Amino acid sequence: MTVALMWEARAAEGRGGELLAWAREQRFDAMPLRREYFRAPGDRVLVITWWDAAYDAELPELPDPAPELVTRAVHRWRFESVDAG
């Protein structure tokens, strides 16, 4: 089964590039199948990692960045793949 972990944060005003760089520097103890980075207006950053694991498996996640780098708590979601096309 493939599990996708989504991590999304909103940077403090004008610090979106810094938040994206911070996210890209983070390392996991295990390597995901895939890791992709996104940005959006409002200095938002999204990271999706794909894992070959059960839905409820213990998986490494991105930590919370320093409080001064974000405007709110990080949002996290977990999904399982049901179809790839």
C-alpha cells in the first residue's frame, strides 16, 4: 500500500522562501518513495511524501518549524492511495 503524508504551513509574511528552504533541508531516518514540494500565494508551503507502508504505520514526518517562521500551526494529513493513473 502507498501512504501519502501531507504537511502544510503558512509562513510569516515575506518568509515563504525561507520556509520552503527550511522544509527542503529536513531529512528523515528513512527515505520515502517520493517527496515533492509546493508553494502557493500567501507564503504557503506544502510537502507531500509517499511511503510504501500500511496506513497506520509509524512514519517519519516533518517537524514544526521555528514559531517565528510561521503564522499558525502546521497542518498534517495522511492518505492512502486507491488508484494511480
